[in-house]
Amino acid sequence: MKFARLNALTVWLMTCFITILFTTSEAISANLTPVHLRTEYKQNPVVDVDKPRLSWELTATGRGQLQTAYQILVASSTALLNAEKADLWNSAKVTGNTTNQIEYAGKTLPSRTICYWKVRSWDKSGQPGPWSAVATWEMGLLTKADWSANWIGNDLTTLGKGKTYHLPPAPFFRKEIQLTAPVKKARLYVTSLGLYECQINGKRIGTDYFTPGWTDYNKRVYYQTYDVTANIKTGKNALGAIIADGWYAGYLGYALLVGNPVVKNFYGDVPLLKAQLEVEYTNGKTETIATDQSWKTSHGPILEADILNGETYNANLAFDNWSKPGFNDTNWKSSTVFPDKADRQIEAYPGNPVRAFQELKAKTVTPKSGGHYLFDLGQNFAGVVRLCVKGNKGDTLRLRFGEVLFPNGDIMTENLRKARATDTYILKGDPKGETWTPKFTYHGFQYVDVAGFRSAPGLDAITGIVLTSATPETGTFETDNKLINKLYQNIVWTQRSNYVDVPTDCPQRDERLGWTGDAQAYVQSATFNNDISAFFTKWLVDLNDAQRPDNAYPIYAPAPNVRKTDTYSPGWSEAGIICPYTIYKTYGDTRVIQKFWPNMVAYLKFMEAKSQGTYVYKEGSFAEVSPKGGFGDWLSVGKKTPPDMLATLYFGYAASMMADMAKAIGKPDEATYYTTMFTKIKQAFMAHYADSNGRFKTNSAAYGNGEGYVDGEMGFEGHTQTAYANAIYMNMIAPNLTPKAGNWLVDLIKANDNKLSTGFLGVKPLLPSLSMTGHTNQAYKLLLSTEYPSWGFEVVNGANTIWERWNSYIKGKGFENNAGMNSFNHYAFGSVNEWLFGNAAGIKAEEAGYRTFIIRPELAPEGINAVNASYQSINGTIVSSWKKEGNRVRLNVVVPVNTIATVFIPTTKPESVLESNKALTASPDIRVIGTRDGFLQVTVGSGTYQFSAVI
Ligand code: BGC
């Protein structure tokens, strides 16, 4: 058993459990069965890491079930695996409860190896359960030498020069091949600089969008691997690909808006394709068909294709059957081979591909002036539409996309700023009708305004296709309060709309950047809704690739320089520490720490040097950054919390996370070093920013008239909700002063008419810090408020996603600041999700990866009488569900097999607590620890428990 990974409490608890369970249960097999097998977080993936990590969950009958040992078999064929001949790896029986992050430790795996694996587990009484179902992983192309394909392109940059937007057409490529024998196995390895879609024999390959994903293409590009065995046949076959500018050569961010000297082509001018089809025949021979100059190329119907600006398609120029054998390509020319960049890595895509999540039927279509029609899809989202139309040849439909309507019912598009976000379709006039979906763009919208219909369209003319990175859903959250349920759904939709290859700020305007502040503020919240392990495995590479030469983490990653003055910012840059820490805590992932440790250390050095030996950032410390001080508590209401004060808090928070992470990867000296640093920062922070009563202060005069600072004209104040919330949450206050800080926070909220005043950095810790200091009732008050500013205010004003501003739209009053910044799909304020799951439902990890966890539901004094939440952790599904019934509360809890939960049952009368209607003493599976702060604390092993208690 890997006891080194467990803390002392767990070991003790488990020993107690094993003792109890051995003596109380019969030694019969509980059929401990491993399910949901994953490799590198994914089911049956293609990977290119040397030692892929394996995980499973367990199912069993009965309570208190544990894994005491496991055995993994890995074979090179199912036949061998079925015969239990593990020619690649037989782990043998390994004692221990580990069920995830287990590194493959067998034979070296060359490129292309398919590994078949299964696992079995021994239960608490030492009985082995059945073998799991078989899972696989496949090794990708591990070295550049595996690639015979060239980068090929078709330079069309001289075409498509518009007035404002320079949008060249998308090139098509094709190659006909003759396969000489029946095919046993075929793989297509493909990537592009830009975006690609592949077709074989007239069929689109895969269901992924925006492949190969956004990276710093100067450093690395990802490839996808498709099993195309069923797509090809003996004899003639045709391979095809279309590529587009994408993030590589297209418009990015607000470069155009701010007059940046570069507005597109941040990584290169000409999009390129690299693909190879590897065929294994049944006769054992192999063949590789790779991109080279012999691939024919042309351009046709896709006149424009740009992520921000939209797609234009002329159906009259379509190449019918172009990716089928026999197409006449005599007018197509040879491709141009482009040189590779020696230091650009080519790696297997580690994330979750963007895919269609759902289709949305139009709810209404309304005629508008000028012959326009307005479609309402009923939900704000990120994606595209499918157009189904009939009309005359040459009819042109122009589609504009908007998130919201003006009070007069017209579509609002000012908030798109310079993103043209317009799709155009030119009909060929097919009497049977024609269907079109763009391939290389997406929009953030609920409404589509279409110009150009000849006659009134039906609802089926437009269907919404919701696109998102396919992060598996892991959470459910429901209460008996409609407002809160809607808020939760809005959070989920906003995450869905913004986890699109990278964690973006918004899906609609000319940004869609991986803003680091937004990402760090929301990451913990995101973990509850979806399994973001693979998604962040990918983005953390982007973030570390974007670490600046001065070792600061950037304000967005990937980090094309869309504005010259964009550098770093406290509260944003710490995403480089907070995000890996959250992935470690959530999934027990220490590899992510190991991988980026030198980068994180370098960042802390940068921050330490910046404090010039004082461990505090006094007012004005970041005056060289633009905006001065960084972004601070972005979009807060009222006086500003000094950005330097927040920077000091984040510095301390980062040091404390570094100490934890150093421990987790076995670096005790560095753990001590960062613990000491944390203490120094904490002391220096309190000495400078607090008086002897723990009341926060600042030298606001140091900011002068505030010029150059975000909202500097509002003035600065140390005694703010944001300051206390962060300091409490980050454990930056001396313990004797923490309760006082909680009181100050409550006083400030009360003095503000029971309303919040927090921005991006203040909102995440607000409710958690109230709960931490015993003010849950106040937290619920804020949660349930419908007055500006509050989450409820958005809901009652019609939100179906989370807004960027607390007042993005007010019924009867209209919009705030459209053309500046007014996104209706921005997840930062959705970071309240962390409190919904962590406090209202009360689910919190104890050990990293939820091997041990806490269920400590905090009941609402009023407004909410029931909460049902579930969370599928890497160790299985946890349920916490409570309901008030008269003077009692019912608390139903599900604890996954092989985990231990500390359950806090809210009660004023501990002796009234029952489980399954019996006194606790009647159950050998429940260990009573004692009472604390209005809760009876018990520990339980796996199983379902139905507690009830007088409240
Ligand atoms: C983005 C953000 C981001 C911010 C920086 C905005 O324009 O949309 O969400 O964090 O700039 O303060």
C-alpha cells in the first residue's frame, strides 16, 4: 500500500475501518468490480506519454468496502489478455487502495502499440473480484522521425483583401490512392497550422471541430489520430482535407480594435496541412500515404473562414464529390511543400476535442424590417447554425448573431465590437433544398438575424449546434428554489460556452482569449460540473509555454501579443500556480506539479524579487504594468480595493500552495522554504495593510488621482469586502484576528444594504469566507438576493448565462456599455459554484483526489429547503442531498467504494441523529467523532446513508 501518499489520519481511519469491518462482516466477496477504466483521464485514447497513468472506479455491494490490492494486466492483443498472458505488463498483486494515477510500468511501448488492459481488485476481506471489462490505449507517433508527411499549403494570401478584414479562401487538398490488398488496420494521423477537416471517400473523418487546437505554434502543434479502417477499401480511395486560418493565421482578440500593428497572422501567414495515412494490410504489409507536393489543391466554395469574423460559402463553387475517387482534378495544382520548424514539437492532443454537444431548435422566427427574419434559439451559447433553405441560384443569405435583443426586439450586436461574426451563404438553387453548416468559425449567440430570404422561412431553416470541449459531465445540483436552479443552469451553460479548446473569457466578441484571471477564479467551480482534467492538462501546457522571459505568467494563454502593452497582472498571473494546484487537489495529479515545478518556482522568484525583500507590495508597486497595478478586482462596484494589496494576498496564497505542492512531490526542504515565505508575506501584509485591530487600511493618497489604474477615479479603500474575503479565504490573517475579519466583512455587507460589491477577484472567496467565519446566513442572503448587484439580479433580468457585468442588462432600462465590454457569457461571476457544491451541498476534498472527503452541508435559514447534489470524483460518485422537514433535516449521502467521508450532520440535538431510522450506535459502519459548531461529526466508509436529525 502506498501509505506515503496518505495522511496519518487516513491511515488511522482506514485501520479502524478494516478492523471494524473484518470483525463485523463475513469474509465473503463483495464483488469489487473496477469500472470506468481510463488512461491519461480518457477512455481508450491515443497518447504519447512514456508512462501513461491508469485509473478506475469501483463498484461493490455492502457498506465500507475498500480495495486492499489490485492487479493490472496489459497485453498487446485481446487474445493474449483474455488468456491472461500479459506480454506488456503484469503488475502482479499490488497491496494498496490506489485506483488512479497508476503509472504503467511495463515494457517500453513503441509508437503505434495498441495496449489492451484490465484490472481486478481485492476487497476488504482479501477476496479478489472479477476482472474488469477490457480497455485500451494506443501509442501515437512518439518522435518526429515517425512522420514522413510534409507540411503542405496553397498560398492564397493575395486573395480576399477586404476593406477592414483580409479573409482569404480556404484551400482544399486531395490525393487519390490505390490500395493493393484487404486492409486490416488504418490510422490517419493529421494536423495543421490553422484548422483542418479531413474527408475520405466523401465522408468527414471524426466529429471534432477546430482541430488540431490552439497552441503556441512556434513551440508545439498537436495532431489527432483517427481509426479509419472502415473508411477505406482495396482499390481506389481518395483522401481530402480543407484547411483554414484558424488561430494560426486568423484574427485574434481585440488586436483590430486597439489598433495593434499586427491584427492577424500571429503565428504564420499560410495555413498548412500535415497528414499521413498508415495502412496495415491483412497480408502483413504496410503502406504510408503522406502529404507531399503530389497532393492536388484548389480553392472553391469557402470564400472566407475566420474564427472571429465568420464564414462565407458560395454553393455554386462547390466541388461535388471532391473527396471521392474519380473526381476530375486536372484544374487543381500541385501543393507547395513548406519547411518544418526544427524546434516545433508535434504531439498527441492531450485535451478533449471540441464537439457538438446538442442541437437547439428555433423557438420563434419573427419578420423584421428590411426583409430580415430573426430566429430565437431559446438559449445563449457558443456554436454555429445549420441552415436548411430553398431558394434561387445566387440568392444570398447573410446571418448575424447576437446574444440579446434591444427592448424594441432588434438584435444587439455592438458588444461584438470588431468581431464581424457574420456568416454568408450563396445558394445554388437546388429545388430539393440545400443545407449548410460552417466549419471553421463559431459565434456566441441566442438570436440569428437573417437577411436575404425570398419568402418567410420556417422554424427549421435555422438549427443551433452547441459546440464545446467534450469534458465529461460530473456534477448535478438542484434545490427547491427556482432562482438558484436557474443560476446553476446559467453557470453550466457559461462553462460550456467558454471551455472551447482553451478556457476563454467569452465566446462572442473580439476576445475569446484564455484570460488567466478568469480561468483561475473559476477553475475550482468548473471541476464540479465537468471532468476538466484532460482539458487543463492541455491548457496548462499553453499557460507554461506562454510564461514570459521575466518568468511572470501572462494575462492570457496562448499569448499572441494582441496589444503591445499586454504583459502580466497580479491575480491573473497566479493562474500558473492556482490551476495546477486545483488539478492536483481534484484529481490527485502530482505529475502536473512535477512537470511545471521549475516554471512555478521561477514565477515565485519573480514575485519575491518584485517585493524587494519586504514580502509586501506597498501601494504603487506595479505602476509599470498596464493598466497600473494590473486588473485588480475587475468590475467591482464602488471604491476599489488597492491592486497592490490584492497582489500581496495572491503572493501569499501562491507561496502556501507551493508549500503544499512541494510536500505532494516529496520536496520537504522546498515545502519548508515556501511555508516560511508564506509566513513572511502574511506578517508583512498584516503589518502594512491592517491596524492592530485587524481592520484593513491603505495609503490611498499614494494612488494620487488614480489615473492609469482600473477605475482609479473611484478612489481606493483597504477596508472592503474583497479585501476581507480574499484574506480570509487565503488564510492571510493571524488566527486571533480572523473572526474579527469575518465581522468586518459582515459589517461591510450590511452597510451596503446587504449587497455585495465584489468584482472578479472578490466574488470567488466572498461566500466561502463568510462560511469560514461562521456567517453562512449572510452568505445565503447574498445568494438569494435579486437586487443589483447580485446573481439573482441577472436571473430576474432574464439571464440564461452568467454576465460579465452585474448590470449587463436591466429590464426597462437597457444595456450598460455595449460597445466597450458587455458580454452575456462570462464565467467569472459564476465562481459562486464553488460555494454551491462546497458549502450548500458541503462536498469538499480532504486528501487530494477525494480519497477522503468531507460532506458538511450548510443549511439555509430560509429560501431553500432542499439541496440535491452529486459529484463524480476520480474516486467515484459522491452524493449529498438534504431536505428540511419540520424540525428535522434529512441528509442522504453516497460515499463511493474505497473512500472515506467525514460527514457533518447539522443538528442542535446530537442525540436525535438517526441513520436509516435507527440510532447511530446501532450501525457498525458509522463512527461518531463528536460535535462541532452545530454539527455531529461522523466518519463512514462507502455506501448509502440516510441520516436525519433535529435542527
Ligand atoms: C476580458 C476579461 C479579462 C479582462 C482583463 C476583459 O476584456 O473579457 O474577462 O479578464 O479583460 O481584465
